[in-house]
Amino acid sequence: MYEKKIPLNLNCGLDLIGEVLYGKWKIRLLWFINEGYKRPSELQRKIPDASRRVLNIQLKELEEHELITKVIYPVVPPKVEYNLTEFGSTLIPVISALGQWGDEHEERLRNVILKHASKSML
């Protein structure tokens, strides 16, 4: 079992947000679930670079943080759907604002990221 080496720091809102949203795919998962992609296979198709295992881990963490709910239908084969909780829905305007900021600064951000990536490869 994984054990954190660094103790939790929950002293301010940014620390709390980081603890809940840390994970490469969590923001995208919340966004896509909000847009109506609720089944694990749909989410996998929307985020093909992520492995099914990582998506499942991050979905479980989002569920533990009460941002989404998981509904398992008693059919064969089993059917699973994820939905945003009321609490999770409050993050959508924040995610939207972040996305808008990224769109407005797309060229600059892309250049900075590529510049850093090329330095890392040297």
C-alpha cells in the first residue's frame, strides 16, 4: 500500500484544492463527466493517453473526495456510470475559467512548455 512520505499540509484553500485535484487527468474527468460522458469506456475514449488503471484510480479518488458518485447498475455485463455531485458541480465554473485563461494564453504557454521540454531533453 502506498504511504505518503510528505505529511499533509491543509492550511489554506490552495493546499486543499491541490490535495483534491492533484492528478494529471482529474480536471478533465470532471469536465467530461459534466459534459455527459459518464461511462468508463466513454471517458477512456475522451482521454486515450491515460491508462484504464490510472483513470480508475483517479475516478476513485474523486469519488472519495465527494466530487463524483459512482452508480453500478445490476445488469449483466455490469454497467457503471459516474455523475457529478452537487459539490463537484461547484468546480465547473472554476475549471471553465482556467480553460479560458489557457485558451487566451495558448501560444505563450505552448512556447514556454516546449522550451522547457527541449531543455530537459539535453
